Amino acid sequence: MEVSDAARLYVSRRWGVEPLYSSFTHLVSRTPVPGLNSSRPLEFSHPIHVDNCRLFNNGTCWPGGGAFIHRHFSAILYLNSDFDGGEFVFADIVSRKPTVRVQPRCGRLVAFSAGPENPHGVLAVRRGTRRALAMWFTRTGRQREEERLLADIYLRDSSALEVRRMVSLLERNFERADKLV
Ligand SMILES: O=C(O)CCC(=O)C(=O)O
Ligand SMILES: [Fe+2]
């Protein structure tokens, strides 16, 4: 939580965007792509894409079809270095050829605006496990990560009334969902 807040504040100051909220945070582990060989040097663990619209083959990017249009900025913090491959790349939006390569080194943060100005992807991991914390930030208050508000309260006081209320609401929802299956 502290690390992702630090990343959010960095992005907020660097781009002069205030307020900026965390919208989604997740930990991603990537292992080697099966069947890799040297005749295919441009394999991807995560193909070239844009974070807040759907990228088509002709280079147009559509802010529909379930795209996460509220994601305004992206940041990735690399958590280890003991793997091969897995470079982060920015790419040309039409040819999808990498234009800039970044070595994901432990402690390095890559941050960028999440639109079609920044198509990017991850080259194939060739050995080991690549671990990264992926974070998306939004200017839209109602898209903020609710789990974070809850976690904040929980970390302060795990018996807090709001937490208990929220947990029982979730349990009730799960029970209802179970009955539908
Ligand atoms: O792991 C990375 O370096 C980038 C991940 C990414 O682009 C994404 O999850 O949208
Ligand atoms: Fe991405």
C-alpha cells in the first residue's frame, strides 16, 4: 500500500495531476513462455497493447468493448532481477516493433500515461520468474479502488465496524451467488 501510494504521488507530481486515485493494483508473476526458441526472438509474454483502449491490427485504439477507459496513468514496479528476458518495451502502434526497451531491474519504476501514445508490452521471459507490481491511476474519483479504502481501515483497526459491515456484506453476496450456481 505504501509503495503504490508513493508511485501514485510520484505520477501525480510528475504530470501535475491532482487529485489522482489508485484504480487497480496487482502483483504479476510471469514464467517462461513455453516452446521458445532463438528463431523467434520477438516473442512476447504480454503482447503490445494500450492500457485504456482496445488496440486493433491497423493501429486504431477503441475506447469501448470493456476497455478500462478510466485508467489515466500506468506504473510498474519491478520486484526482482533474477530472470532472463522479460524486457518492458514501448512500441510503434502500427508495426508493433519495439522502439524503447527497459530492463526490468529490482526497484525500477516505469510510469507513463495510459493512452494510445504509449503502446507497450513485455518480451518473453526466458528463465526464472519475473515479478512486478502493476498499478493504474485514475482522475475519476468513483473509479478508485475500494479495496484500498477497506485495507486502510483494516490496517488501522482490524475490528473496525466498517470492516465488519463490509465483510458481512461480501459474505452475504457470496452466499447469494452460491445459491445461483
Ligand atoms: O509487466 C510489465 O512490465 C507491463 C505489464 C503491462 O503492461 C500490463 O499489465 O498492462
Ligand atoms: Fe500494459
